[in-house]
Amino acid sequence: MRVRESTGGTRERIKAVALELFTEHGYEKTSLREIAERLNVTKAALYYHFKSKDEIVSSFVEDRLDRMDELIAWAEEQPATRATRRTVIGRYADSMFGGEQPSVMRFFEQNQTVLKSLAAGQQMRERMFRLANVLCRGDDSPGAQLRAALALFAVHSSWFAVRTPGISDAERRAIAMEVADELLAAIGSRPDEPA
């Protein structure tokens, strides 16, 4: 006798299949019918969990927002030091490279216009600014603000900016962390005065 899947398990399966199809064919070219067919369920069963493709995409973003909120809350309680900044960017990278996140990041990269049009996309932008602010706490200079934002960008843009064939996710993460660390090292330090 087969045990029924939990509602959460079904939602996760729908998200995984939708992500696969969105990445293969693009968001615009993938229909809910195709998602249902790949899952071998009726459209009505799919509608029970998600009413639209936008809802599926929003669920990816909401998962990421939850992780970012946890990281921001933790980081705000830490001292504004280089060690904290390194730990924050490391935890951010872990959240971008763990589990199904590589597939989600590839989807975001391939479907940027979709993300920008959703309310959840605007929320992600706001969280990115909050996280950048945490990274440059103690140094409110324009240079520190830019370095903090670019450090975050180094981590998540590594999915599309590094185009070396066959590079592993671990190698991609290491490169992103090296660049992010170079940027973070200059936050809070004062340049030498000219002689």
C-alpha cells in the first residue's frame, strides 16, 4: 500500500518539476499543463497547490527571502568587524550554493524579466540592500556601500558571469568568495594619506 505524499512534499515536487521546465524551455514557453503532464497529475491537482506560474516562482523567491531574513537578523546582532562580514558573506554563499539553489539561480539568471515583474522580486531587491547595509556597518562611505553590494553580487552573479565550461559548483563558490573577500577587506579600513 502506498502512503499518500504530504501536501508539502507535493508542493516541493511541483516546484522541482516547474524549475526544471522553466530552465529547459523558459518561463514564458512553459505552461501549467506541461508541468502537470510532467508530474503525471491533472491540472486541477496542480491548481490545488499553485494557481499560476507566478505563484510557483514567488514560492522560490519566498524561500530565498526567508533565508535572507534569518541571515540579516543574525548579522545585525554581531559586531561590525571584518570577521563578521566574512562570516555573513560565507553564509550567504552557502545559501546560494546549497540544495536546489544552483538550479534556482540559473532560473533567475535566465528569466530576469519575470522576476522583476513580480512583487516578490521587489522584496528580494530590498533584502539585498538590507544585507549590503549589514555588510558595511561601521563604514557609511559610498565606497563601502558599493563594495558591500558588489560582494553580494560576486556571489550570486558567479552563476552567469563565470562561463568556464565544466567548472564545478565548489570551484564557482571559491572564486566568488575570493572576489567577495577582496571587496570586503577594504570596508572599514582607511586609505593611507598621501605623503
